Amino acid sequence: MAYKRNSDTLNRITLCAVSLIVFAVLMFPLYWMLVTSFKKEIEIFQVPPTLFPSVLNTDSYFAQLKHGDFNMFGSFKNSFVISFCAMLISLVLAIPASYGIARFQFRGKRLCILSFLVTQMLPVSVLLTPMFILFKNLHLLNKQFSAILSDATIGIPFSVLILMSYFASIPKELEDASRIDGCNRFSAFLRVFLPIASPGVIVCAVFSFLYGWGDLAYGMTFLQDQKMRPITAGIFNFMGQYGTKWSYLTAFAVVTIIPVVLIFVFMQKYIISGLTSGAVKG
Amino acid sequence: MNRIRLFFRYGNIGYLFVLPAMLYMLALVGYPIVSNFILSVQDVTVTTLNAPVKPFVGLRNYRMLFADGVLQTSLVNTFVFTCCCIVFQFIIGFALALFFNRDFSFAKPIRGLLMIPWMIPMTVTALMFKFMFSSNVGIINQFLQSWGMIGQPIEWLLQPQLAMFSLIVANIWIGIPFNMILISTGLTTIPPELNEAAAIDGANKRQSFFYITLPMLKPVIESVLLLGFIYTFKVFDLVFVMTNGGPVNSTHLLSTYSYKLSFTLFKYSQGAATANILFIILFAVSVMYLRFVYDDKGAA
Amino acid sequence: MKKGFRTVCVILAACALFSSGAFAQSKTTVTIWNYWETPKHQETLARVCKDFNDSQGKIEVVTKYIPFADFKKQLSIGAAASELPDIVIIDNPDHASYSGMGIFADITDKMASWPDLKQYFDGPLNSCKLNGRLYGLPFGSNCLSLFYNEDMLKAANCQPPKTWDDLKSVALKTTKGKVHGFGISSVQNEEGTFGFLCWLWGTGNSSFKINDANGIKALSLVRDLVKSGAMPKEVINWTQGDTMNQFISGNLAMMVNGPWQVPTMREQAPNLKWNVVQLPIGKKAASDLGGENFGVVKGDKVDESLAFLKFVASPAEMKTYINDFGYIASRKDVAATQFTNDAVMKVFSAQMASAQPRGPHPRWPEISDALSLAMNESLTGIATPEAAAAKAQKTIDSIVGTK
């Protein structure tokens, strides 16, 4: 018994060590970004490159606070509002749709799945002009609603397809049992299926949010007012006519991701509880 | 009224669930797809952009594209890029998902942190990789040289095949979290009792992986692969920033080539035609996939 | 109740304020798109607009920043959707394309009576023209010259090169360890074309002729520089900004670049000893004309837009901003008064005499693409200069022939 515990501990230490190595390898580009943001522009281009800044330069970070008429905090809020609303739209529309496809037999089901996929088959750059004309006619240009609506078009098909496989994998017996317990289809959906699929729902929420967060093309094209634009648009402040300002660009990226990382770390608990819910057990 | 009720009585009630999302997508994306198709059979360039009637030219744009030659390169590149990325992203993502599914204290926080590549704006990631792969000041060559693995710096982004390789590496890096998290979530829906029962019945780890885990994950894997294929096939920002199709048009994908035609050369119709070719391929792949996956389930 | 009453009063007052505000707002708004991202440029442009807005009571000019990397796309989309500003400030080689698209108004007749038009240099003014008609006005100009690191050249015991042969030998002599002798942005896009054309023109050719002894000579020059190791192959991934960064980080002994880099270089590398000379000469002196133009968009605000252009183009106003922008004025009378105390900028001023505009041709982007492709092919050794030249000529002929 004692032996087993020892080998268990050893095993765990190995696992931790391996995970750290994996972490280090995969995160190296991020480390490099962080280090670059603390270097002076000249040092960035030094041969050979330095693994750690020789002079710690924090100017790039302070420069983020005041840059032309692009407001870091304002654009952060814009990004948040846009991605959050896009996420809500995606979930509200995708959850029932995926449930419908997974649990009902109806004519043209395959066509349904196909048409969701079809909407993802053109590169964003091609969609911009027609969408621009569409939003112009709807008088939505230069309103955040246009970015929200267009960002949701990335999240919906993704969520439908992912959730569909979750709903499909729930055993039929469970549904029958709930029917016996007196649930109709809608309450079965709300009280039985949704909780079981909750890890999937959370993952879809996370991805839909991140699709909106990472979007640059839509927010850039449909919103021409600097005050409306998402935070990603700020990248252009450092990739201008005169080339790339590396230290600023990387500092900007670090500042952009820190709050999101914090949200994720904070939400980990909930995401994990979603991930480990064992509804099927019962 | 009765007829309507009859229609929705059984499985057709599924329409009610599906319709709102479907209408939303068709309203926003259906129109662009149609308009792109029309544009591709017209002749819209610098001189005809503002003409009231655009000349119809049939398939001429497609013929001209094939005559030029860059389209073929882009087609091949797109397939190579997609297949390599999908295979490696999936394998690495799956392996990591299994690894972090085990119970040890670092598992959850590290798995969470590995999502960060997804949160960085794609443009920044692409610039970062371009920088790391540069042959003079790039850190990758620096490492390889200091470890004695190479003598001369490797010209990563300066030679066609190597440039393609670098793009694939960068895209795999971005794609790993996508695969890992989706498969991780799938793993958690497999009741642990199944594996425990199998262990009692004398199954070893390999057996329980192939006979329990994989079949249980099948629907998740299918959707991850299909979505991965579609999203990778139309990757744009990464290539646009890292190589912009260079050196000498050797790393263009259909998406970047289409962008170049439309917004750099102002050959709008040829750009639309290129995007349409991309569209048709993805469409064909999806139809085949759905045939393959749903036929055995007998969805009416 | 009382509270409700007060609210109503506040709302009424607010309405009154707003409506009176709207009443005073009988001004015509003229919108300008620009892609200058640096704070100094933005501030200066805003100040110029304010000067104009304060100078009269009928027109209100507002500026909108569209990022450089997104500008062409945004303008194409806007054109397709007929949702455009009233004035755009654009890169001069693109002017003819947009004129060809029918986005810009033909202002030839309206400007005919404007006496100052004679004051403009031919190069910049021609870049605003298409088929002899005028579609805008130059904003300001720049060109390319040769930057060199004084210490590195001294250490190699070299003088700044005057001819192509000098350039090759000095570049080779200064190449040492991590330092390359020479660099020029050679990306496969307009930026690369920009850098390459000064060689092509230096042989006496026009932008449209590359498949002859001269064109091949120009292509061979870049190839030889790379082959001998004096120029890193990586220039095909270097923007002009990257090239400047390499130079100030001490990785390049010489580079070709423009005056817009000068302020950054002085700020970022105050201790670096560098200087500028005119470009080495092949058969004749040649440099590239860069810079921005005002394009006046078709529509019902052309007159208001022209009023603004005439204001900013007046010598008195131009003197207040052109130096801050780091441009060389496109007007002879203003250019003559610029940079009297700045030796470096004076070189660029002098170089302007041999600077030519690219094109102008409505399908310039395609021509430019063919040229930069040929340059990249021979630079990387993927094709011989002869083969690259032949291919590019075929493309160019198919475009220019159909004009």
C-alpha cells in the first residue's frame, strides 16, 4: 500500500514535470513576445538576439495609454461589448438549433447541417464588400451592432456543430426516462439536455467570445469611427505606413491579452465544474 | 390550422428549433455568397467598377486564372497546408487532451493557460512567427545554431518549401488549443465507470482507448475535424502577414490570392472567382463528409 | 409630480439647446480620409483643418483615420458601396487607378484659373493626372536616397559610392560578420517596386520597359548584390521600416530609404553616425518619387473640397505644416525655403530633381506587381534575370497594350 502511494507520488511528479516541459515549449512564442515588449526598438534587431532585455524598457507600455485618438480603455470596452453580445446571439440561436438537429428526425436535416457549414466557406475578405452594402442599407454602418451581428456569424455554425455532437451522444434512454417523468419536449430540453450538455455550452461560449475578441476585419471595416472600434484595431497604430513598431506592437498584444487571461483564470473554476459535471452518471 | 399542427406534430417540430439560427445565417451570409458568385461571372475591374451595367463574361475569369498559373500553385498549397495542419494539430491536440485529462495538480491551470494562443490577435501572432523565423535575427536559427544543429542559418521564409513549412508550424501552434479543448470536453462526457468496468474485465489501457474512448468521442472528433478543415482551408491573416504569398508567389493560398487580386490588383471579378473555387471545394468536401457520416445513421 | 415637472423642463431645455445647435450647424461637412498614424502627423493635420475651419464660416472639415494597411481595401469597398468621403489623401502611384475607377472628380476646368498650379513640380503634378486631365493635387513629396554608416565606411576605408560599381564594391568591403554592406526593401509589393524602379530608371528605361539589356542590367544588379553576400536575401521580407531598423541596429552599412525615416532615426539612435548621399548612378541619375496626393471625390461637395485644397496649398499655409510632416513641398516656391539648416534633408531636396513618378497608369498595381515579381525572382535566384524580365514584359505589354 505504501509502495503504491510512493509510485503514485512519483508518477504525479513526472506528470507535472512533463506538463511543465510541454508548457515551456508551447508558450515560448508568448515569452518571446513579452521579452520583445520590454526591449528597445534597436535591441530587438540585434544580432545575435538577446534572450532577456539588456535594459528594461517600459516605455512601450506607457505609450499604450496615450496614442492619438485611439483610447485603450474605450476600445477594450468596445471589444468586450461586441464579443459578449456576439456570444449571446450565438448561444441563443445555436443551442436550440443543435438540439433540433440532434434529437429530431425531419426531412432535409442533412441540408440543414450543410447550410450552416456553407456559411463558413468564404474567406472573410470576400464577405466584407457585400456585408458592407448590406449594413449600409440597414443603416447599421458605424454602429457596433454591425460588428456584433457579423461576429456572431462565426460563432453560430461552430456552436451548432459542436453542440450537435453533444446532444447526439446523450443516450436515448435518458430522454425516455424524462418523458416518463412527465416532461414534454421543451422541458426535457431545458431540464435534462441542457445541463448534460453544459460543458459543451461553456466551450461554445468561450470560443464564440474569442472569435469576436480576435476579429479585426469586421470591426475595422464596418466601424470607421476610432471611438467605436474594437481593441484589435489598435494593432494598426503600430503597423503603419512607416513599418512595424515592434516594441509597441508586442506591448499592445500583452496588454490586450492580460485582461482576458485574468477572466479565464477567474472563470476556470466554473469552466472546470462544467467540464467535470457527471450528469450522465446518475 | 390543423395541417400546420399536423406538420409540426412529430419530428418536424425540429424545424422550429433550427429555423431562427438558419434564417439569421442566410440573411447575413447568404447574400454575400450569391453576390460573390455573380461577381465572378462578370467583368468588374478598375474601369468597370462604377459602371451601371456590368458585362457578363461567363467563365472567362476562371479560364484566365488557370492560364496565369498562380491559381494552381495556390490550390496545391491550400491542400498541402490544410492537410498538414489538420493532421498535426489533431494528433498533438488529442495527445495533450489525454495527458491533461489525468489527475495531477498542474493539469487544469496549464490546460487553461494553453488557451492563450487563441486570445492573441492573429496579426500579432503572425508577426511574431515571422520575426522568430527570420534568418538573420530570428531566435529559431539562433537556438539551432547555438545547439550545434545547423552551421549556416536556415532561410526559413526565403525559400518556397521552407516558407510553407514555417507557415504550417505557426498555424499548428494556433490550432492546438482548439483541438485540445474540444477533445478534453468530449473526454469528460465519457463516464469513468465505462473504463473502470473495462479494466475489471481485463482490458488494458490501449484496448480501452481504442474500444471505449475513440468510439465514444466519434461525434466530437468528426465535428472537430470538419470544422478544422473548413477553418484551415480558408486561413488568411496568418499567411497575409507572414509571407504575403512570397517568396515569388510560392506560398499563396486561395484566400490570400483572392485578396491580392481584389484589393491589390483591383481585379475584383477574378478575386471573386478564386474565392468561389475555394467555396466549391469546401462545399464538395462537406457534402461528401455528410454522406459518409449520416448515411449510416439513416437520417431521413 | 414636482420631480416629473423638473425632468420635463430639463428635457425641454436640452431640446432647445440641441435644436439651436443644429440651427447654427448650417455648415457643409467635408470628410477627409488619411492614413497617417503617428501622433505628430495627426496633430498637424488636425491643426491645418482647424486653421481652415476658423478661416471661414461655411465649411467644416473633419478627418478620419483609416489604417494604411487597410486603406486600399476600405476605399475599394467604399467605392463599390458608394459610401466615400469627400477627399482622400492617397499614395501617389494609386491615384491613376482611382481616377480610372471614376471615384475622383475631374477638376481640370475648375483649377484652370488657379494661378498657383504653375508652381508645382511636374513629377508630383503628373501623378495626379490621367490622360491629361487633373484629378487632384499633390500634398507633398519625398524620394529615395542612400544612407550610410560613417564609422563602418571609414573602417573599411571607403567613400560613399557614386556609381553602381562603387556600390557593389563598397557593399562587399563593408560586409563583415553580422553586418551586411547594403539593404533595400524588396518586398513583393508596391514597396519593393518603389525600391527597384530607381535602378531600372537609372539605366534610362521607363517603368514599362524591362526586357532589354537595360532591364536585365537592373535585375542583375540586385542579384549580384545578393549573390556576393553584400545584401541579405532577407530584404524580400523587409519593409522600409524594417530596413531602417536593421540599419540603426548596426546590421547594415548602407541602405536606400526615404526622408520620412530621418526623425525616427534621430530619436531612436542618437549616437549612430550616419549620413545621406544621392543614389549611385547607373547611366543617369534617377530616384523614385514618393508622397501623397489629395484626390477629390466625385459628388456634390467638389467645390467645398477645392476651397479647402486651395487653402492648404497656399504657400503661407503650406510652410506651417510641410516640415512637420517630413515632406518636401511639391511647390517650387515653398521647397526653395525648406531645410536651409538641415544637411541631411537638403540631400533629399536635391535628389528630387531626378525623382520620377511611377506610372501613372490606371492599371499601375498590376504593372507594379509584375515588376516586383521579376525583381524577387532574380533576387532569390528562382529565375534568371533574363527569364524574369521576359515574363514581366509579357504581363506589362498585355496591360499597356490594351490601354
